[in-house]
Amino acid sequence: MLTDNVNALMFDQAQPGALEGALTRLCSDTSLRQRLAQGAANTIDRLELTWIGNARRVIARVESGA
């Protein structure tokens, strides 16, 4: 669901300073923020990750007895 530099900015949590580096990059790069925001919105739309989409999936599972 999450893809680095498409709809998320991944970092290696085992590396000291990696989170700080990712946040610094995100804060200083406007085009990266815009690209990630658009990528996240596209993922939400494509996978129907909305309240209505989630409700439909829950209802379908309940109705199927899953």
C-alpha cells in the first residue's frame, strides 16, 4: 500500500538520524511534499480507503459470513 517516494517517505528506523533526515528532507522539499500528497490521495481513491469504502467492505464481509 505504501511506496517510498510515491505516497510515503520511508526511513530505516535502525539508523540513528534517519527519521531526522527524512523529516528535514520533507520540510525543505516542496515538490516532494506535493508529490507525496498527490500520491497518497491517488492511493486512497484507487483503493477506496474512505469511510464509505471501509463500510462497504465491512458490510460485504458480514453479509458473506466471513
